[in-house]
Amino acid sequence: MNDQDSSTSASQTEGEMDGEIQSEGEIDKEQTTTPGPSISSTLCAVIRIKQKYQALKKRRQELGLVLGPPGALVGAPVQSSPKIFTFDGLSSTLQRSNSSSLHLKRKRSRRRRVLYPNRRGRRAPPRQEYSLAKYSLYLLLAIVFMQVYNAIENLDDHVLKYDLEGLEKTLMREVFGQQEAVDGLLSHLRDYLSTYAHSKPLVVSLHGPSGVGKSHLGRLLARHFRSVTGEAMVLQYYVLHHCPQEAHVPRCAHNLSAVISEMVRQAEEEEKIPLLVFDEMEHMHGEILDMLWEAVASRDSNEYQNAIYLLLSNLGQEHVIKYMLHNASSVSMAHSASGRHGYQAKTLTPVLTDTLVKRHVLWTEAEILPLGLLEKAHIMDCFRDEMTQEGFYPDRTNMERLAGELEYYPKVGGRQYSQTGCKQVVAKVNLL
């Protein structure tokens, strides 16, 4: 079936070709007869050849459309013009590639382009200015560091100004049998004197029986502060001496308040901390106690609050004596096991606080330190010290004889406590 179709189409093609040749011959005949006498034979020949070429080209184009690839027969020869190399195709390819690469470059440049909110065109990014706040912060940190450093140095200088190490050596050398009380007092002074500005004064209250060294401790402390702060910064007030009559109590309270205010004001100007020692507090009247409480009570302002108050009394001595006699063995074991610590103060302070607060509210502002009974060995030390000061040779035999003349509590737990302490030592030495 396919062979018949192909032969049929071939015969049709040959017939068309013959018809085309015949028509071309007719065209030639017509063209040879058409030119006029004015045209030369050569020009007529050129025109005929051109017309023939155009007619043949037109026929072939029509034949190519008929026998083109969509309807071409299998195995039929395909007529095509010879391919001639030109630079047109290459140039077009290069143009397309260049245009595509240029398009990509434009795309990338568009992506990298910075977009600004306003549409005034492309501008350079603003130049970053260095803020002066950074340098101000560095300067502020440096100033704070120097102030903290100077404050620490000033704290050390402030403590050194009061020579607490010298005071400690003096108390250890001249106060006998009151190691815990001395340690507690020095601890409070060291903490308070480490800085100058305070919200309340330091109030330390020493309590114990007669002759255990309360007044002696107050005198040593006053002498030391006079040497480091001056005479005007120390006050020693003895109630039985400064206000012996009860009728003069209101005037005494007023005068004492004026003295304290002036002293604290002067100390504030000189940036010093004064010392006020009040002895024989058990004989002080209620009005004077009220005035002292107003002076030491805590306030919002720290003005006129830089002062040290030392209160000396035998209030609550019965609790101290009872504790020492009933716990002599346990106190001795605790001291030998742990050395210097606040075993005695921890036990006696709550009891003394309850007793003292019932007497007056002043003791709610105070740090209470109890002083215990003195043993016979401490009495011997008092005799040796007093005899040395009076110019006597401290003979041990003589000291034991003088110490034996004093009264003692019954021996408890291997300890023998004195009833009068060192109070009669001065009188005994003066009789030598």
C-alpha cells in the first residue's frame, strides 16, 4: 500500500515539474516578444533571466511548501539550499549571551543596592559618629573606683587614728580576769570606728559586781581617747559627784544635755568621735536616764550621731554572782577547751537585758557586756601592779599575805572567787 502511494505521488510530482518547465518556456516566449525596439538585446536578455529566476524561485518555494517536512514522503529527497557560513548567527548568539549576562549583573546589582525610605535617590550611608557617652561612662567608672579605693584607705586610716592596737595592749596589760569583756568591747569599738557616718551612737553597758574592774576599764578607755582625740572629746560623768542632790536633778539633766550637744557638735566639725563615760549608773535618776535615751535613740538623720557612750554599773550583779558560783566548773572547762569566746556573755546577756529593760528603756539601745568575778590569782596581779606603781618591790610572800586578808566565796570547782575584787587593793598597799 505504501509503495503504491509513493509511486502515485512521484508521478504527480513529475507532472508538475513538466508543467512548470512548459510554463517557463511560455514565459520565455512571451518575454522575447514583449520588449520594445528601444531596449537593447543584452538588456532584454538580463531582464528575461531575472524574471525566469524569480519565477523559478517562486515555483520552488511553493513546491517546498507542498513537499515540506510535515507532508514529506518517506525516503523522498529533501531539496535544501547549500549552507553558507556567515557571522550573523554567531553575532546574534553573542548578543543573546551578553544580554543575559548583563541582565544577571543588573539583577545582582539590584539585590545589592541599598533601599532608603525616601525616594530622593541613592545616597551614601551616614558616617557613624562616636558617642561621647561611652567616654563619659569610662570616666564615671574610674571615678567610682577611685572613690571606693579612697574610702577603703580612709577606713584603715580612721581606725589607725584611734590606735586600737595600742588600746588593746593597754587593756590586756592592766585589766585582769576580764578577757571576754575586753574582747567584746574591742570588737564593738573596731566595728564602730571603721567608718565615720553612723545612724546611731555606740552604747556599751558593762555590768558586774563591785571591784571587778568596771571603773578601772572606763578610766583606761578615757585616758586612751584623750591621747588620740583631745581633752574636749572625752567626758567622764560620775552621778554621785556631779549631781549628788536629788533636788538638782532637772538642772543636772539640762546641763548634761547641753554639754553632750556641744561636745558632739564640736566633734562633728572636727570629724572625730567623742567618748562619754557614765559611771555609777545604778544611782542615776530617771530624768537623766530619759535625757540619755533621747540622745542615743536611733533617728532617720545621722547628724550628731557619731559618739560612743560607755555605761558602768553593778545592776544585775546578783545574776552574775549566781552564774559564776553555780557554773564554775563548766565555765572552767569551756574556757580551757575553746579559749577566748563569748560563752559567759551569751549566757548572761539575755538575763541581764530583761532585768535592765525593766529599769529603763535606755538599755534597749545598749550592747551589754557582763564582767565576771575575780579569782585569787587575779587579786595577786592587782597587788603586783599597784605595788609597782607605788614604788614597792612586788614580793610574792607579801602579796600573798595581803591577798589573804580579803574575803572570798567558798571554793567551787577548784576556783576561789573574791567578794570585793580589787577594790581594797589600793587601801591595803597604802598601809605598807
